[in-house]
Amino acid sequence: MASLNGGRRADLVAVAAAPDDLGPGRVRGACRTPAGPTGLEVRADLVGDPDPYRLRRQAPGPLTYTLRSCRQGGRYQGGAVERRARLLRAAAHYDLVDLEWPEDLVPELTAGIPPRQRRISWQGAEGDRLGLHTRFAAMAAVPAALYLLVLDPPADGESASAPELLAALGRSDVTAFETGEGGTWTRILAPWLGAPTAFGRLGGPGDDGMPGLRQLVEDYGLPALPRLTDLYGIAGGSVALSLSPRVHNAVLREYGLPARYLPFATDSLAGLLRRTAALGRASGLRLRGLTLKPPHKEAGVALADMVSPQARAVRAATALFHRNGCWQADTTDLAGALHTLQRSGVDPAGQRVAVLGCGPAGRAAGLALHRAGASVTMVNRGPERGRQAAALTGLPYVPWTEFAVRGHQVLVHATPLADRAPFPPADADPDTVVLELVYRDGPTALAAAARARGLRVIDGREVLLTQVREQFRLLTGRHMPLGTAQAALARGGPRADISVGDEDIGIKDISVGDDFQESEAS
């Protein structure tokens, strides 16, 4: 497709979806940035009807008015007479007025709103590709400046897909994407597939899957649309707040590689692979690799054609990547904890180490430190996962209720707890080193309490930096410049807690090892 070859820019539309979004500081500030939006959309069903003259003064560029009804995913509950009156009134002041297909396409509205001001939209589920194309053909029979289709994400990876629709249509007046966090990547990718616009919320990411305006610019490089051939991403149950895209895409842009790293929120790793394979056939875009977040770490091993010994040992993968014609699974959770300790001047050999958390990251950290000569004990609240870790790693397991902090030289925190310390740092020996695998914008509760106790703390962002650089090297065959990675992380801005612990992985590493075995699943 011509759009995948780059050479154009998307129209970046800022969406006001909350009353605070319309404050003069927020609108004016967003529009004055170098890569600021070229237009503003007002979700009148969420924010009411603001003064359009004030908006014109604050936001140069086209204004779009949307009164999204409940039947199409919005909040407007009024009657048809009131709705038509508001839409006609908006047409006197806005450049575009969103008309919902088919209910709004009545003579009163089509007579009062000319084609150059119409954006015809539809939101819902479509079970098959033929039905989706038939629906769009009916919409396109009514002249309009733009057309918008918003789909529910397909549950099985086989149903109609918004990216496939865009690739097949090849039109520059159609935008299509999917709802919810599972559809965020389809919103980001849409401009490369021909969509004229990208939408970003003024107030940050929303529950509907729309990224924040700042994310589109800083994490994904929009509105520029350079040549694109390859896709990478992070796959997990929830990835909206991951810093992975920001770091990876900063380096991809620095190298000038025709690739983007996207957030794939999905409950089915196999379904995601089917969807991206279908998109590849339709558009030529190739999925080259994924970093894996729960619940997909174990699935990565099961789906791979080849599995590294490290991933097999802990029965979990942090990466699934396509190389030499097959999918390969690997993990460097083993290297993440060990290398960070060693870089910090801590030699685990001969040390007593406790790993708190027996999920995939904890199992890998424990095995790595054991192989480095440490005496390692695994600790977990749930006995089932604890016993599983002991069986996989051969390391002793102690239930949380029987664990004594004192007497350990290194404590590795591999649970998702960020807001409260998993153990009292006052109980630790004065020379204990705390390796924190959880990270967030400020110090975690454990890090703050351990430092107050006078303990040495190795922050989760140090582990993160090690992991993401190794990850990038595996996925692309190139080294990630340290300065670029550090600068991207420094621009992270306020985010929710993100972890590299057992249950909530924000950015995950993958191994650079080349020693693979055939998978039992192959």
C-alpha cells in the first residue's frame, strides 16, 4: 500500500472527552506544541455544548462536533428531536458534524448539513468480513467528507478486523479502529493503513482505548508517517501504561528502521498471532516479535516452534520472535536480576538470597542467582505456585508465613506490590541488599522504607533498563544506545505503577542467547 511507504503526515485530532479537557490552558497548551493537533473534536455527549467561538480562539484548525448516542457507545440519552436540533445548531459553527449511520441520515439533517461537513460513523460488532464491507458500502453511498467505523475487537482472531478493512479499502477518507484497550494498537496503526486522522485524548488515555495525545506524539512519533514494514510489540492482558513503546520506538526512530512497537492488549496470544498474520497478508506488514506479559508467558512457550533452554527451565517466555522461518521463545529474566546485581557491584556467590514471588520472573531470578553460586530460597504466599517453582528450579520453597527476613544478604522482590512493602525492612540485617523488580515513577513503598532503614536498594528501573536493552538487541539485531533509552524513560511522565515482577510486567526483557531446542509443542 502507498501509505505504508511513508511520505505523508496524519491529521492529529485532539479529543475533548471530559469537562476539564476544555480548560483554556489544556487546549491552548496542546495546540501550541510543535507536533500539536491539527484539529479538535468535542464529545458533546460527555462535555456538553461549549462556546464554539471560544474554541476557535484556543484551537486553530477544524472543529468536529460529536454527540455519540448510547446505542453507538456514547452517553447521549435524549430524544430524536433534541438530537437533530443540536446537530443542526452545531453545523452553523463546526467544520465537521458526526452523523451516526443509519439513524441520523434523515432528510432534515442531510438537507441542513452538506456533504463537506459530514462525518458518517458507525460503531458495533460485525461477525464477518463480507458483512463489514457491505455495511461500509451502504455508508459510502451517502456523500460525506469522512467515514468512521469503530468495531468491537474480534474475540477469536478470525472475525472482521478494522486494520484489514483499511488495508483492503485503500481509501484516504476512511478511519477504522477497534474499541477498548484491545483496540488501542488499531488506532495507532490506522494512519499507516490509509486513515487520514489519528485521535488522541487531551486528558490522557481513556477506557475506550483511545491513547492520550501526548502518547501519540512521544511514544509513536505521530503525526509523521515514515515508511513502515515491520511490527513489534508488548502483548499482555493490560499494557496501556507500559513504557515499552516509548523506549523501543525512540530507538527505532533513531536508527531509521521501518518499524513500530505497539501495545497489544489481548486475552489470547494465539488469537493475536492469527490476527497479525491476516493483517500481514492484507497489508504486507509483518509481526517480527513480541515481549510477553502475563498471562502469556507460559503460552509463549507452548506456541513457539523452538524454545531456549532458559525458557524451558522456568516454563515461561518473556519474548516470542520470528527468526529463520519459525517462532522462537526465550527469556532473559535469568540475566535481568543477575546482571543488574553484578553491575551494581554485588556478587551473589556465597550469599544467602530470598526471592519473594514464585511467578515466572521470580523463578527465573532465583535460578539465575543459584547458578551464580548463591544459596537461594523461594518464598510465596500461594503454596501451589511455590511448590511449582520448587519443582521447576530445584530450589527450596518456604511459605510466606514461615519466612524470616533476617539472615539474608540479598532480598529480591518479585511480586507486583508497589504501594505497600511486602515485608518490614526493619527486620532485615543492616547490610542487606534489596533488589526491587517493581518500578513506578516514584519509589515503591518497599524502596522508600528500605532506604529509610539504611539498606541498599537497587531500583526496578535499573533492572528495567538492563532488560529493555537486551530485548531490543534480540528483536532487531542492534544495540540500544544507553543514552536514548535513559532519555525515553526520563520522559515517562505520570503513569500508574508498572512492574517487572511476577504478575504485572511493564517492560519485559528477552534473551540474546542463540541456543534453542525443539519445543514439545512443535
